[in-house]
Amino acid sequence: MDNKKFEKISRALSDASRITILQEIRKKQGCLYCAEITDMLDLTQPSVSHHLKQLVEADLVIPEKEGRNIKYILNQEVLADYIASLNSLRG
């Protein structure tokens, strides 16, 4: 993983709400709808959309349109690459 991608993911993970969103997606077998996320968190819908946008731009979640709804899926490959990059720093 290149340093720019590593930095983008690190920035996306630097917010507690985004971590919570990722945890909730994982709990639901890696897939969650935007409306479900809004219902779970004590955040407004625009705030949830902002956090989801950051996670999508970092490639940590993949948006998938289903009719009028969007579901978000964890990008396991990017997460694994990021963790491997972190582990390589341990030496």
C-alpha cells in the first residue's frame, strides 16, 4: 500500500463515529443500510452521510445501490492491506 492511501485510511479512521460505523457494519455481517446507521447513531442524517463519504473515499466501505437505498459493505481487502502495512511498521 502506498503512503498516500495509507494516510487517507488513517485519516478516515481518526474519527470515533467512523470507527463506530465500521464496527456496526461488521456486526451486521459486513453490510448495513444508510438508514440503519442513522437510526443506530446519535447523529443527524447529514453527519452520517459525511462520515460515510469519508469511509467510501478511503475505500474502507463500498456503496451498493439497491433501488432507492444504498447499502454499505466493508472492503475486507483494503482493511487487510492496511493492517498488513501497520504490521510492517512493527519491525
